[in-house]
Amino acid sequence: MIGAGIIGISIGNSLLDKYPNARVVIADKEPQLGAHASGRNSGVLHAGFYYSPDSLKARFCRDGNSALREVIARHSIPIRKTGKVVVTKNLEELQRLNALYERGIANGVKLELLPASDLHKFEPLAKTHGNFLWSPTTAVSDPAALILAISKDFISRGGILKLKTEVQINDAHEVFLNSQEFEFGVIINAAGVNALHFAQKFGIGNQYSLLPVLGLYKIISDIHLPLRTLVYPVPNPKNPFLGVHFTLTTDHKIKIGPTAIPVIGREQYSFKDGFDLSDVRNTTSAVSALARNSLSNLVSLAATEFPKVFTRNLIINGSKLVPSVSATSSWATKKPGLRAQLVNRNTGEFEQDFVVEKSGKYIHILNAVSPGWTASIPFADWVVEKYTS
């Protein structure tokens, strides 16, 4: 397997469930676990009400929430069962809120649609127009502690984890680990931002381009902003991003963000980080496809997201949900993350669901973005059952 993120290690554990005598090797180029998305995400255990009922995300997010809670309890990992409110700013958003509620109920998620007069019972600092959603099963935990725990499970069962291990694939599809040829029966590519790069070496996923999206959060002690719950806006259905919101952490901090800023490099965590020619080609083709489909949507996304680089603009956005955030200062910058967002060049649209493709003995996990962390365990079980049987 390529990639020791939460998806890769969860698939490793699922493989050992199904094939206890198998030799399962996970290789990752980084010297530590969670160097990328798995260790940089928000730590939110999503409830599963955002996603279309016929999607893989809806299928696995609700059950993944329960599965992660079991792992968290077994390993005594910190968790805050905060719940979440989704609030509205105007009549148009109120109508979308109703649709979101109906989608959540269709997905079998515990969810309440409540009047604005009840909001103070859940989050006194938030405001809403008309109604709000209350999600009692949303929670927050520690991504770094979780990936360490499931990696220990994997190793204790005989799995082999090789960090600081570069995977190379030549034109004959031979695989090398740190330049030494490696014999294998099946390759599962769960390399996150690099997954499409590997897949296209096998001629898979050529209809896609990757648009790396930089997520920046600001963070402050909850002494300065004592929120009880997570506070989210109603998302724009045209984009796979949830908008500026407030999340809590297990060590009593408050985060505001994120941005959703397209960048060029697959691992470009700051505007100073480098990228190569293949990154330029890939990002250019993704942006071109989006522009062909709807230039106005692309321009609107850019106009909305790029100003959020500045803390002042994040605060202005956040004050529409939590007015008292305007009085806060001394925000620090949290370690940024990158979302490996696929763009379908044929349709010119973002891929909204998980994408898995198989060719022969090669299985590629191409789009396991949010709620990939929450959905990781049942999603891994499905990948193993569907693609390795």
C-alpha cells in the first residue's frame, strides 16, 4: 500500500480482518505519521447530513462517526462531544437549511430543526435567521492521537509499516521501495494528494486533474471566545467546501476558518513552498476545466476565498455567525492543511464523492477528501470487500 494516512492504515487493518495471514506492507515517504491531511484536519467527527443520500460519503460518514468513537474509547483518546449548530443569514439560506435537514433525515442522521428562539440553549454566542440545525452526534477529537492508535493496531496484528520509504514506479509498472524492487500481489494507492500522480502512471484517472486547495485556520484560547458547540454556516451546494466556521479542539482552543484557496503544488503549504512542472500542468488543467464549465462560479470562488488569507476578513465572515468574534484579537495561525480535490475535466466540475478505480491488481483511492477522516473505517471495509474479493 502507498500512503500511511488514516485511509491507508484503516484499509491495512481491514485487509488483516479479511485476510489474517496476508503480508500487508504500507509505505510512506514521510518520517512520521500524519504529516499531511490525516494529521492536519479539523478533528471533527462529522454526523453525515451534508451529503447526497445516494453518495458513498453519506453511506459511510454516519457509521464512521460511530466506528471512530469506538476506537477513541478503546484507546482513551480525548474527545469532546460538543455537537454542532448550523445557522443561517437570510431567507435563501433558510430554504437551503430545510433541504439540508431533509437530506440528513434521509441519511438516518440524528438531527433537529429548531427555531431561532432556542439557539441560546445550545450556543448563546451564535445567531441565526429563522431556524437552525442541531447535530448532537458531531464531536471533536485528536487526529494525531487517532492515527497513532490505529497504526499500533495495524502493527500489533502483523502489519508492516515502512516510513521514510519512497515508492517509485517505472514504465513497466515495477515497484521500487527506496530504489529496491519490491514484489507484490496487489497495490492499493492511498497516497492522498499524490494518489492521482501514481494512478496516472498506470493510465488510470486520466479524466481527472487535481486542484490542491489550501486550508488556513486561525486559533485562539476559548477564554477569549467561550463557544460551547461548533458553529457552521449553510454550505454552498455548488462547491465541496463548508464555508468559514468555528470548531473547538480537545485542548480548549477555538478555530476559525478555513480558507479554500487553490494553489499549484501538491504539498504547497505556504505560498513560498515550491512545485514542479507536473504540478503546474495539473493545476492549470483543473482550473481550465472549471472555467469552461462556469467561469462565473470560478471567479466567485476566487473572490470569496483569496481575501480570507487576512485574519480581518475571516473575522468579518465569522461575525455573521458569532457576532462577538469581532471583539477578539491575538489570533495565532494553525498548521495549514491541503485538500486533494479532484476536478473532472469532462464535466468541468468538482468531484463531490469518494472516487475509487481499479485496473488489474492496482486499486486507486483518488478522492477521499472530507469527510474522509470520519468515514475512514467503514470506507476501508468497503474498499477491501468490493475490490479485493
